[in-house]
Amino acid sequence: MAEDRFGLAMEFIGDDQTGETMPLGKVLFRGIPALTRRDWCKVAKDLVLAVQYVHGQGYLLNDLKEDNVLLSRSGGNVWRAIIIDFGWVRHQSEPVHFGFSDETKERYQREKLFDHIAPECALLDEGTSTLSDVYQLGLLLHMVGARSGDTNLKSIGDSCRQSTTMLRLSVAEVIQQMDHLAASH
């Protein structure tokens, strides 16, 4: 083989049984496949631990939303959440400044355009932060809680989506609340 050739190996992320990919948004909105409440709690926990890991490595996700998460089911019917699309990832020392126009800011408020972006980043032109990632995580937790019927998980998501950063939970607090929630099930 010539030395200038290379290959790319990719892992399939989806349902091993059907060969179908499962974007989180598709599963949330269609409800197919039907995940149990326990499955949804595992998916939520995967998301929180992934954000914790990325932050622990000194990075920000900046674009955590339902289209950037795939669900995977492999041996034993265990559902897992896997974050994809790291195109907006930046080191915490170099946050993203979206710099929305006045028109986009108005649409953000009126039409919920880019609603996964934290208000301080969308409206006040502040740079992204671990707390803006928590805001995005909160939207996903809220959606998972709503789909699963878990009002406690939905409430945790809402606590992550406070409009003021000082009122938002930290990732550590989210993990603590989720551990408490899991212990009560």
C-alpha cells in the first residue's frame, strides 16, 4: 500500500437492531421508538456527564441541541446519548461571541429563533461560557422530561434555563439533583 493513502473509520451510532440512526429530536417529537422512563433518565444522565467531561477538559460545546445528539442502542437494549457535531466547540479561554444583529435579536425574542442559545449570548453579546452550555443542556433536559413524563427532570431542565446566569444550576448541581432523582426511582 502506498504511504500517501489513508482511511477513515467511523462508528455507527444508532439502533444496531434496525440499522437506523436516531437523532434525539426525531425521537422526542415522534415518540418512536418508545423509550421507557428509565431509558430517558439514562439518556439525560449521559448528556449531563458528557457536558461535565467537555467542561473538565477546558472546552465549551456552544451548540448543544436536539439535532446534535444521537441515540444509540446496542446489546441489551441499553439506550445511550452521544453528542455529535463539535463544529462550535472552543476552549473556555476563547468563547464564541455570536454578535446577532438587532433583527436577529428581535426574532430570538419573538419567534424563539436560536432558542437553544442562552439569552446573555443572544441578546447581550456576551461570550459563551459553561453556564451558557448549561442553558442549552437545560433545554434538552426539559424536553426529555416532557417526553418521558418526568416532571422532576423537566424541573431540573427549567432550573438550568434561568434567564440570569446567577440563578442557573452548575453542571455539578445538575448531577447532584439527577443522582437524587435516580435514588428516588
